[in-house]
Amino acid sequence: MSLPIDAPPFSWRKKEWEKDLKVHDWITSYHHVQESDEKAFFDVILLGVPLSRSSISASGASEFPNAFRRSWEGFTTYNLEEEVDLRNLSVLDIGNVKMHVTDVALCHQHIKEAMQGLSALYPDSFIASIGGDHSITAMLVKGLKAANSKETIGILQLDTHLDLRDTKTDGPTNGTPIRQLIEAGAVKGENVHNIGLHGFFNAPSLVEYARDCGLNYTTLKKARMKGIKETVQDALKDLENRVDRIYLTVDMDVLDIACAPGVPASTPGGMRTEELLEAVFEAGLHPKVKAMDIVCLDPLKDTAVQTTVKAGTHVFLSFMTGLLKRIKR
Amino acid sequence: MSLPIDAPPFSWRKKEWEKDLKVHDWITSYHHVQESDEKAFFDVILLGVPLSRSSISASGASEFPNAFRRSWEGFTTYNLEEEVDLRNLSVLDIGNVKMHVTDVALCHQHIKEAMQGLSALYPDSFIASIGGDHSITAMLVKGLKAANSKETIGILQLDTHLDLRDTKTDGPTNGTPIRQLIEAGAVKGENVHNIGLHGFFNAPSLVEYARDCGLNYTTLKKARMKGIKETVQDALKDLENRVDRIYLTVDMDVLDIACAPGVPASTPGGMRTEELLEAVFEAGLHPKVKAMDIVCLDPLKDTAVQTTVKAGTHVFLSFMTGLLKRIKR
Amino acid sequence: MSLPIDAPPFSWRKKEWEKDLKVHDWITSYHHVQESDEKAFFDVILLGVPLSRSSISASGASEFPNAFRRSWEGFTTYNLEEEVDLRNLSVLDIGNVKMHVTDVALCHQHIKEAMQGLSALYPDSFIASIGGDHSITAMLVKGLKAANSKETIGILQLDTHLDLRDTKTDGPTNGTPIRQLIEAGAVKGENVHNIGLHGFFNAPSLVEYARDCGLNYTTLKKARMKGIKETVQDALKDLENRVDRIYLTVDMDVLDIACAPGVPASTPGGMRTEELLEAVFEAGLHPKVKAMDIVCLDPLKDTAVQTTVKAGTHVFLSFMTGLLKRIKR
Amino acid sequence: MSLPIDAPPFSWRKKEWEKDLKVHDWITSYHHVQESDEKAFFDVILLGVPLSRSSISASGASEFPNAFRRSWEGFTTYNLEEEVDLRNLSVLDIGNVKMHVTDVALCHQHIKEAMQGLSALYPDSFIASIGGDHSITAMLVKGLKAANSKETIGILQLDTHLDLRDTKTDGPTNGTPIRQLIEAGAVKGENVHNIGLHGFFNAPSLVEYARDCGLNYTTLKKARMKGIKETVQDALKDLENRVDRIYLTVDMDVLDIACAPGVPASTPGGMRTEELLEAVFEAGLHPKVKAMDIVCLDPLKDTAVQTTVKAGTHVFLSFMTGLLKRIKR
Amino acid sequence: MSLPIDAPPFSWRKKEWEKDLKVHDWITSYHHVQESDEKAFFDVILLGVPLSRSSISASGASEFPNAFRRSWEGFTTYNLEEEVDLRNLSVLDIGNVKMHVTDVALCHQHIKEAMQGLSALYPDSFIASIGGDHSITAMLVKGLKAANSKETIGILQLDTHLDLRDTKTDGPTNGTPIRQLIEAGAVKGENVHNIGLHGFFNAPSLVEYARDCGLNYTTLKKARMKGIKETVQDALKDLENRVDRIYLTVDMDVLDIACAPGVPASTPGGMRTEELLEAVFEAGLHPKVKAMDIVCLDPLKDTAVQTTVKAGTHVFLSFMTGLLKRIKR
Amino acid sequence: MSLPIDAPPFSWRKKEWEKDLKVHDWITSYHHVQESDEKAFFDVILLGVPLSRSSISASGASEFPNAFRRSWEGFTTYNLEEEVDLRNLSVLDIGNVKMHVTDVALCHQHIKEAMQGLSALYPDSFIASIGGDHSITAMLVKGLKAANSKETIGILQLDTHLDLRDTKTDGPTNGTPIRQLIEAGAVKGENVHNIGLHGFFNAPSLVEYARDCGLNYTTLKKARMKGIKETVQDALKDLENRVDRIYLTVDMDVLDIACAPGVPASTPGGMRTEELLEAVFEAGLHPKVKAMDIVCLDPLKDTAVQTTVKAGTHVFLSFMTGLLKRIKR
């Protein structure tokens, strides 16, 4: 049959290994993998975590994992400034964590189990989780910890907020993940570095808590004076001496609200997109950064041209560029 | 001090009993009530139920109770077509049910307790609940039942959907309330009347379930042929012979999507606004209708001129008009 | 020069009298008229009245006259249902009334003078004014009265509101025009017919005022039962026996808010567009209707596809269709 | 592996034949079909035609075929009002016609060839094409004619416009399809029935052309007086005596602009959605209606809740309901 | 009564002096103040000035004072970068200046009287006015002058425009305030410093006027080369030698249009939000800055996430941070 | 006649040579020019090129030339930072190239002919073309080459993309112009300088092609390290030694997507508006830059306050400022 009709958009056919790839041709989707292939090695495992019922304000961040995937066709695998091609990393998109509509605790449990299970199955892979709201970070790090119980974990957090609220108030929400981890003993306060705080978006009791537990933070003004890149490097250097494994968490509300209209908690005076891209690239380079997440991006509130979804996807790709340069150097 | 400065917008001052009232001057807010007044009689108790975490899709319906209150200043108390003034009803706005950020079951429990408690405190008042998503209806009716355990309850449901999904799938969501009530024995299937179904928005297993339990439904096409008013009257007549108390639940997705852009589940081919206003007015007239709710309106998705919030508020006021004519006739 | 370059969009060239005309080719713009032509007869004089500073809420209705003109290229002159071509009417667009930025009283004075002057210059022409907010109606009718001081004037008002507020409260606003005219003796209350009132949008003191001065109104529910067309015909029949001249004022907020998102004061449960088009067509047919206005349409709040501006322009053209059938029959 | 991770969204797995189906589970996608299955019989062949470069105004109607497919998950296969399940029809989604970016004539040629080829391959199937702008109709009907050269074809057109412009002006655009067909001798003017014209949206030269070639049209006002359903039935009765095959073309601009904000050419005073759904259902019932298209819906201009895309999909499903009742009765 | 119901949102109850405060808990609202308390000292008096009828273009800036107040709940009182807590300032929100709908001159008169009266009542307080359009600045400064008739006043203006138009053209509008003050002798031209001019947004006659009267201005390009902070410091140093009192006026159109979509007069190439925050912080530090306003922000045109309203509120809070450091150092 | 009515907005009257001009008063429109004047000299010829059917994605960039013209009334002719008045340049707006609705090749042919013809008619004028999508650049440069066949041409391209796709794939689209010119021998690869590439938006095959043909590019990161201004100067210095004439092409997608929401192909991490304005100003200064275009701005996707259209117009005016300083120095 040779009618002038396009091949259907999501065909399962062997892709020629072409010179030019789009991101969606590069990343391997789980249901295209044969059972035998599941044991293959992948540099990166990608996990969607579509939970935002746990968000303090009504949020559609649960829709980001799929919006993220749909945006891939707008990006090539080739980073022109670094002159590297991401196809040299192998990435398996393992799908989304199973969620329950009304049992938030069960959702959280699933997230932990998924992270723990994947860490066991793919111990040498980098694991990138795409949220969802920031509550998922507590469970992801707990899962990571459970799978590597003898190791210490440190956190590099790019965020406008400390996320140190008490779970006693509202349960485990997008305002509590770092505190949950500290209180559970999974991460020590001194092994957390937050970059991006500024303005009037953190209550003094939370700042006091941060100081009491030795948590490190660099405000955006100070980071800009020192240089975003240098600030990230210094934080990583500090952590590398004390922990076995560094977890990067990117709360997209670290961006200025003009750059991230699809993140309701973003604020005036926040990071510019190019600053955030530089920061995650640096983190990607560091050998102890072993897992990451991107959270709090609500595509239902984005602009018609998807300003914020595209920024979120670029954050992932800029990190991958660093990771590639780390692994293949 | 006699500066040319307005009185502040929400002052607690005795309102003169003026000829012209706006809705926000008419409805008494709980925190303006003295303790001694709390035992006073009110024709209507108004309860906000800001829960939408239990919604299957990401929803901001939790924001409707407050958006509803803010919209009051755009409405007078005088219904020009019926020539009655709602100020002749006394309405106490009791505030919002207390919610928890991550424990949905606790939220649901609170809703039931609030309804039960209010029914006991104000046994002769009409109780109007403003959602929130449709999952709240199950808890509100259960609360009503608990407070009036010897009575039978019937339901008049204006909806594009049957809401008969199984809670085993996703827990108690906006898709399950009617089934929850039937399975809990709180309401018999034959004592439910649904008006407004049409198109391709209900799965056959749910229709089969409806038939098996004797639930009554009238599709929109049939309701239009008979007359919306007559259809409501007939449903109420059927119920009045079999139940002690009728509960009205208005899922705003019964409206055509052109009339209700702020209800993501609304559909093409649904009710026009004037048809819904007529339907709830009829329900307001009937002496056995003792409680109601309005659900599934997400003000975060509404237009700039608040097309849908205004429609939701008008639904409440049109019902109140019927209630006034019932009580004061 | 024969480059493949279009003629510029607003050229002043003699239009061939072609078979097919767009509205912007048909209506003669004042600055294309020679001085000698100014004394020619025109069936219709079109006047823009870009005032909305007098609106109670912040409004961009001042932008409608120009948005109205820009929308003309989307309409032909041929009414297919009535099988008439509006080119058989001659229309002169005389431009906009001169406004002042901060002196609202001067703006109002200018509106009256413009109407009075045009009525004197073109005594046998129909005058159509495009607002602007509803405050302009008071000045337009006063100008009409001043130019025809021995005649009595009646008003047919299509509106969701009575517009009978007291000027003592806020001065002459979009809420006061009909009362201003009654109090100034320009129009008797009994010579006003309002069609379209409904719901909770008029305070009882205003309804009482209406009754006290004998003003006639037909609610939307009653108009629909009798038929919109028949309701308009009856109102005109009542007026034709008592007045010399009928003025039609169309407040676009008479439309349902789903049909008119660019009119912030439009309401749920209002007229559908096709009902309004039918109403103004009927008014156009009547020989005593000598002037009209269209008010309160704010194009800054309209949708991307200009739902409301297009509705406003169609109201004008449907009226013109009636007028043509009246004049040329 | 039993991690709590969802199955991926687009897996190629055998669907259980479940009680409840969504539309996207029901329609068979071409790339899930084995070569041997291609010769199987399908009741309906679905063809995407993503062309809108041929539109007079800048248009994104090319995006509708895919937006249409994505919207399927919001609809079940069960029509509650007619009590039939569309799964009893077999539908093959054959994909999209192959387009070229700059060679519009080649695109048009491809459309004709696709229709001709499909008509030959599946002579007993109903073919539904999803546009794209209205220019595609000329090529689709020509393809149908080429495959059935001895048969006569009639057209039932639901449209606000005649689409009879001369191709000499701008080439074959969304304004010319019906004229192209008449001039090419593919369809006689007297065998075209247009329902839905109204207002000021058709130039007199086109109306004259329509009359000269005997084309039948019923204005919306007249259709409403007679009944939409009866008007469609009468048109089909007239055609069934004179032609072998009837082609239905639905230009979504027939809808009122309040119902179809995603169709820039829709107009104030047009059809309401429920009227259009009724019209296409009637057309689906008639045995001679053998192919259809839905055109001119631009999802890039739609609202956030996809008012218009959902209406377009419902039009398809309502037609399918009629078709099912026709075939299986 | 111990139902699980939240306290109502606007209760008048004594707030516990908690560790964590939101801005709306910190600022004292006038109607919560006892008569005896009115004589208490406040560091800052906050005055809403809801006037935008005087704006040359249709504007909803009148809605900003209330949008500003509603946004407070999104900000804490604690400035993390400066490590100060604004609760150490006492702020009284005195409400809004009383406005008239059609008498703009009376509105202006009220603004002056309010400022004069407040300056007399609270001679040692800082007065912050929230507009409204820029016309209010002329009246606010005149009121300040009237209350302190022997003092000289200088102005620091952050603006994309000079605002030196002649009142003869359009009356006292948002284009005229600085000229009004110079012509009235309230402020000398040489005592005005404008920072932020750039591009094509000021007519040469106005620049000439500025030069003729000795007004100082620094273009954005020059300010960036010197440093925004240093530019503000130099302007203040120049003023402090010549005037007794400095008035800061922030026209939000100084921001780049990408940062301030809710300010229609903002322009491409303007200040970034972080630059403006730095500028006002510097101004807050200076002991002679005694009053300020924020003008021309139209919340009706803002994005769904309120990009611009949040920026406006942050401007106020950043200034307050400087003020606190000034007063309490 | 001295009625208080404004002069009509588009009158053809001699403008007084006033002190203050808006851009629309300054630029001479072709149809206001007498035949004899057509031979006059103009510094700049402005040509609209409303083609976007050739865009790979559905685009409304065809609407930019007219949106550009309508935006002129928001800009004065006076550049405050450079202290020059653009009125000292004479600019003739020659209108738009004639387009065909379905014959894209004919559209392209017209563009070439228009450029060639204008270059011959006005050999000493600068020609500025306003697109349209980027496919027009190939035809504009070919037209320029045809009119100056003995000269060599170089290109300075501000762009996020290389635009080096092969026309064999999709024909001559917005992805191919630079390659078309190189393959046609109109411009040598080494005589192209691209500034602004970054991120993941160029496929490796295209980068390889660029290298193979010696095309020069500077990524955004490198340009920022060197300085945007210095990067442009260096590129021009390189070109001036090798070519007779430099053509500047500005693809508005070079801007960050937060600055250019109306350019769907703009990306996160792109240029800020002030950087682009600086770049084009530098280009304007250079004596060999003889023609320019601005492309790929789709006003149909812009914000309500026209963020992107205003940026596009400012790009044109900033270039003109450089040109004026070049010519009149």
C-alpha cells in the first residue's frame, strides 16, 4: 500500500540511527523494551512522579511528567554550546509511579518503593525523577537511602523556599520534604545546600530551624555576587567531603515569575532561566551527584507557547549535558 | 477624624437596614455573630467545603467557596422576575470545613461531622454546602443521615454524569458519591433521580449499575422534550411519596461547556444556564428539599469576567428564591 | 511601477461600485468627503462616542468605536436571510466626539452638542451612536431633544439593568442615564420600555422608582414566553401612540455572559445573541425609531477571536437591515 | 518486576474487550494492524487531513487531526441517549495524509489520491476525513468521484458560508471548494444542500452564483422555524432521488462564536452545539451518506478547557451514532 | 461549638504575636483600631488611592490598592537576604481615599486633602500611597507640601517617562504630574531626579522642557553602566543637600514589559525586577525620603499567576526593608 | 462646521512639522505620495512581506507587517539615550508584497521581484523588510543580488537556529533560507555570521553543514562572555573586508521565550530584549549594512499587552537609530 499517508506518530518501529535525533527518538520508552532488554545497562533511568494532591495550593503539577514527554519533540539531542550529543547517554523512561486518587499516603509509599526498587535494579544508573510537587523529594530520597543503607546522602537544592515546614501542621506536603528527611535521619542538616533563597518567602521559624540544624544556604543576591557557577561548585565541594552520594532537587519556583508563569509559587526577583541552566549543568558534572528531581511545575497554568514546560525540559537536558561530560570525559 | 477616606471593605459595623442590599450585606458571617446569637434560628446555614484533592483530575474547585463569597457583591438580594427579596430569608455563613493537606480521609470525615453537627444544631434550617468536588456529596448526605437516622433520604441530581464509579478503583473521588451512598445503605437507588445525562460521558457499566439498582434518570434530550421544569416537578413528585427528605446536588458540569468554561468536565451539548436556573428554582419550591450542594466549579480555570463563578452564584440565588416562596407563601 | 506590491490598506481611491462590498467599503468616512459633499443627504449618520471614564467600574468601552470600525472588514453588506443589501442605505461615519481626559462633564457636554449639531445638520437622517458606556445615552437624548424641542421622545431600552440610579451618589454614570432623562423632563417614565431585566441585578429602590414614574418593563422570562419579536412590537406599538420619536438604546450587557465575555456587566441567564439580533431588527422596521446607541462593550476584555466585538457589529447591521426594509419598502 | 509503576500510556498491547471503552481504545490505529489485517473489513475509515496553508487567513486547523485524537480519552463509546455502543462499529484510523510544507498543489493532490486509494481499497466502508481547512473538501470529493466514476454525488453542507469563491482570485482555498466541484463537473449545483447560512457573511455575487447553478440553501432562521432535524431530513430526501452517494461536509464555523471560540470564522447568531449534534445524527441515519468531513477548527485558538475541540469530536461521535443505527438496525 | 470549621478569613480577633507572620497579619487595618488607638504612633501610614479615570488610556489601576492588599498573604514579613523582620515597623492601613465616579477634580481634591490631613495627624510617620495612576502623585505631593509649607521637597522618580505633559491639553492626567508640581511651584525642576528613561517613549518637547527647568535624568543604559544602586545613591546625595524632604514615586512602567505584563505602558528594554527592587531598597535607607507612591499597575491586565501584582507588592516590601534598616539602625 | 468631533484617525492631510512626532506620523505611506514624489529620494524603504504559509508549523507571522504598523502610535521618533530624532531619516512605507493564497512559489517569486525592483528604483536607499517567516530571507537576498549582480553579499544573522535545512525535505521553508542562498551561490558560507545559537535547537547535521561551508557562528554563551556589542562589531569587521554589502536578518526567536511569548520558536535561555536592541543598534552603525529583515513574529500568539510586537518594533527603531548616526555623522 503506497498511499501518501504519514506513518502514525507513535509507531513502534526500529528507528534508524540517524545523524539527527530529537529527544523523543533518543530516550527509550519502557514499553518498547523487550523483557530480555530490561536487564541491560542504562546511564539514566527516568521516572515520572505525577503527584500534586499533596500540594498546599491546588496544583496541576501532576500533569508535568506527561507534558515533559510531549515537549521532547521540540529539542534535539545535540548541545551546540558544549558540542556534545546526548545520544551518547542511554536513557530508559520507565513510566510513571502508580498513584491513588484519594490515598495520599499510599501515593507517597509507592514513590519510595519505586525509587528503592529502581535503585536496586539499576544500581549504577543515574535516576532522574520528574514531579509532581516537592513532597515527592522526601520519598525519593528515602527510597534512595533504603536501597543504599550504608551510604550518607547530601542534598543540593535550587529553590526559593527552604521547605522545612513541620509535617504536624498539614502532613507531608510540598512545604516539608527537607525537614522530613532531616527528622527521619535520612539526611543531616549540614549536608543540605540550598541556593536561591531571596525576598519575603520564608518564615523566620523556618530560617531558625535551618540554622539550628546546620543547613547551608546561599541567598540569590550572594550567589550572584560570587557567580552562580562558583556558588554551585563550592556547595558541591563542601558536600563531596562529607557524603557518599549527592541528590539534586530543582524546585522550578526558584525561577523569576516572569520566566516561569507556570509555577504559581515562583516570585518576582528570582533566578533568570540562563542562570538556572548554568547551575544544573555544573551539578551534572560532579561525580557524586547520583539522582535528581524537577518539581512544582504546573503545565495547566503555563502560557500558550509553553514557556515554563520548555524551561523545565531544558533544565533536564542541561543537567544531562553535564552528566555526559562527567561520564564520557 | 473626618478625612475623605472610605470605610474599610469588611468592617464589622451594624448595617443599616437599607432598602437596597447586596448579597454580601444580607448573609450573616459567623464571626460577626455573638455567642448568644449562635442559638438564633436561621432559615439557611451556608457551609463552604473547600476540598478538591479527591478529584480525579487536578482541580482548583477547592477555591470556589471563597470565590463564591467574593462574587456576592455583584448581586442584589432582589429577584426581579419573581418579585421577592431574599432578605426575608435569614442565612448564616458558618465558614469552611477544616481541611487537611494530605489526609483526604480526614477531610472527608470532617465534612461528615460538620454536616451532622450542623443538622443537630440547626434542625429546622436548610443547609447549603458549596464545594469542592463531587466527592463531598457522599459525606454530606452521610452526615445528614447520621443526624436524622430514622428518616429516608432521596436525591435529585443535576449532572452530566452518573457518579457511580466503584471506590475500589481510586478511593472515594468525585466519580463515586452516589454509589458510595447506595452501597452504604444511606440512600436507595430508586430514590435517586438524575437529570441532565447526554452524549458519551458515562460508561455502560455505570449505566448498567444504575439500572440494576433502580436509579432513575432522564436524559437532557428527553427533559427538553417534556420541559425542564416539568421534568424536575415529576422527579420531585416521585420522590415525595417515598422519602422523608430530599437532597439536591448540582454538579456544575451539567452545563454546556460554552456556558461553563470554568468546569473542565462540562461538555458540548449540555444545559444552557437559563435551563439550570429554572431547574433549581423548581427544586427550591418543594417542601421536602432540605439540603443542597453545588460542586465541581474550578474558579482557577474561569474566564477573566468570571463567567462560571457568576453562574454558580446565580444557581444558589435562584434556588434561594424558590425556597423563599416555599417558606413564606 | 508594476511591482507585485499590494495597494496600501487605507488608500483614498474611488471604489469601483462592485457587486460585492464589505462594510468598510460601504460606509463613507468623513475625511474622504469633500466639503461640498458634506451637505449631501445620508440615510444614516454614524457617531463614535469613546467615553468610559464615567463608568462605575474600570472600563475600556471607550475603545469600542474604533474596534467596531476595524471589525467591518469581516462583514459583507448583504443580509442573506432578508435578501437585502445595505449598500442601498447611505451612511456617513462622522468620526468620534472629542473627549477630554479628566473633565468628564466637558465630555458629556460635547456628546450633547455633537448630537444636537448633527440633528440640526442632518434632520432627516437616522443617527447611530456607538459607545462608550451607558452614561452617554443621557447626553445623546438630551442633544436630540434640544434639536427637536417641540417633539416628545420615547425610549426602547434593551438592558439587564434599569439604569435608574441617582446622580447624587456618583454623578452621571453608566448607572444613571434613564433617571437623568426622566428628572430633566426630557423623557417621561411612561414613555420608556425596558426589555431584558432578569435575576438579581436591580436593587428594589430602583424598581420602586421605575414603578413610581410609570416606566414599563418586561422581564426576559416574560419576553421569552410571549416571543422576543412580539414583545418588541408591543412596546413599539405602545410608544407610537404617545411619542413623536423613539430612541433605541442597546446595552450589550443584556446578553448572556457566555455570549458576551467582553461585557463585564453581562450576566448568567441573559439573552442569547440570536434573540438580540431579532429584537433590534424589529426596532429597525418601525418608522418612529430615529436614533440608537450601542453601549458598554469593552473590547479590551474580549476573547482572542473577538466574540463580543463581532456581536456588537452584528447588532448594528441587523438594525440597519430593519431600517433599510422600513425606508425602501 | 512489580514496581508500582503505571503501564506506559501508548503501549501496544491487546486490549481486553472490556465492558467500558474509551474512544481511543475502540478505534484501531493503523500501525497496530498487521499486514494481513489490512484487508479486513472496517465499517469506517478515518483519515486525518492536516492542511491549513490553503486557508485565506492564518490558520492552525492543520493541528486538529491530532488534537481530535488526543481528545478521545475524554469520551466513552456509549451514547446514553440513543442507548447504543459505538464499539459495534469497526473503525480504522489510517493516519494523516502526507503534506508538503511549501507545495500546496502537491498537498491537494495527495488528499485526492488518498481518498481515491482508500475508496478503492475499502469500497464498502464509510470514510470520515478530519481537516484541515475547507479546501480539502474539493479534493476529497474529487477522490471519491474518481474511485466511483459512474456514480453521481450530492453534498449536504453545514456551513455559515457558501464557499463558492472563484479559484482565479487566490487559488483553491477554504473559500472555494463547492465551486471547484461544480466547475469540475464533479457535483451539480442542484445536488448541493447548504444549511446554516445567516447574517452578513456571504457576498451577493456568491449568492447569485448559487442561484444560477441551482444550489439549494436553507438559512438558519428558516431551518429553526421548520426544525433543524426536519430541515436535514428534507434535504436528504431531495438528494436521495437524484444522486447515488451523499457527502456530508461540516464546516465548524456554522456554530455560534460563543460555542466555537476555536473557529475564527464562526459568527454571532450561528447554530448552537446541540442543534449541530442533532443535524449530524440525522445525516448519519441516511443510507446514501457515504463519506464526511469536519473542517476549519483551529485548536491553537481554543480555550484552556478545549471547548471547540470537544465540540468537534462530539460532532464525529454523534454522526457515528446515526451511522451505527443505520447499519445495525 | 467545636465543629471542624475554620475561623472565617477576615475575623477581628487579637492575633497572637507569633514567630511567623504574613504581611496581612502584620499591617494593622484601620477598622480594627480603637478610637483611642488612633492617636498611637505608627512608623508607616498606608493609603490606597484607587483613581484611574484620569489615565490617558483606559486603565484598571484603580483596582490595584485592593489587589495589593489581597496579595499580602503570599509574603512573610521576614526579609531573608537582609535578615530583618518588617514586624519591627508598625504600619497602619488607613484605607482608600474616597472617590467620585464622574468628578475627577473632586477625586484629585480628596487625594490632596487625605495626604495633607494624614501628614498633620501623623507628622512623624512615613506615608506610602498605593495608586491608581500617576496623576495622583501631583496631588499627594501638593498635600504633603500644604502640611509642611516651609519645607522644600525633592522627587526621586523611577519611570520610563518624564510625565511632563502640559495640563492644558487633557487636564491633570497620568502624563502630567511632575509638570504640575513644577508649575505650581511645589517642587523645583532641579530637585527632581528621574531614573529609568530609555528608548522612544518621550517626545522631544518634553525632554526640552526637562532641560529648560533643570530636571535631572539618568537613562537606563547609563544607570546600568554606573550601577543601579550607585545611581540611586548619587541622586539622593544630590537631593539631600538641597531639599528638606524627598518623595519617591515608582511608576511600575519602568519595568520591562516581560516583567510587568500588567502595566500596559511598560516597554521592551526596561528594568528587570531585581534592578527595581535594589533601587527602592536604596531609597528606603535614606533618612530624607519621607513618602512614596507606587502607580500605574493595572491588575485587570495581569497574568493568571499575578506576575505584576506580586512585583508591585515586592517593591513596597523592599522599600520597607530599607526603611526599617534606616530607622532601627 | 465646528462640532466637538475629532478629526478622523487616518486623514490624508498635511501634517504640521511638529516638535513631537509619533512613528506613524513620521513614516510616509506610499498611498499618500504623489506620482511625482515617487522618484524622490528616501533614506529607507520599508516593505511588508506577509507570508507565513511557508512556515513549518502553523504560523500567523503573516500578520506582523500590519501589527507592526499599528504599533507605531506607541513610539515617538526621539531616541532619548542616543539623543537623536529619527525624523532626520526619510522613510517610505511601500506597502506589502502581493501574496497568493495557495501558490507559495509565486509568493516567493513576488518577494524576490519586489526586492529586485525596489533596489533598482531606490539604489541608494536602505531597504527594511518586515516578515513573515524566515523563508522570505532567501528571496529578499536573491532579489538584492539580482539588482546588484557584481557585488558580493554577506549576512549577519541573529537567530537561535542555523536555518540550514535542505529544501529537498519540505521545500523552501523558514528552516532553509541560509542554505538556499549558499547553494544558489548568492552568498558564500564564510560570509555568514550567526550570533545567538545555544541549547538543543540545532541538529548535528546542520552544524556539520555549517562547518563544511565555513559558516561562522558565535554561541550566546560566548557572545555574552565577549560582550554582545563586541561580538557584533567583530563579525562586521570580519565581513567588511570580504563583501560589498551586508544583509542583517533578525529572527525574533533569538529572544528568550519569556521576552517573546509571540514567537513560538523562541526558547528558554535566549537573548534578553536589551541585548538584542544593543546588537541591532551596532549593526545599524556599520556603513556596509544595506538591508535588513525582521522575521518569525506571530502577533496572533502575543500577550494582551503585545509584549512581542512592541519588542519587534523597537528592534526596527533601534536599528534605525544606528543607521541615522551612521548617515548623519
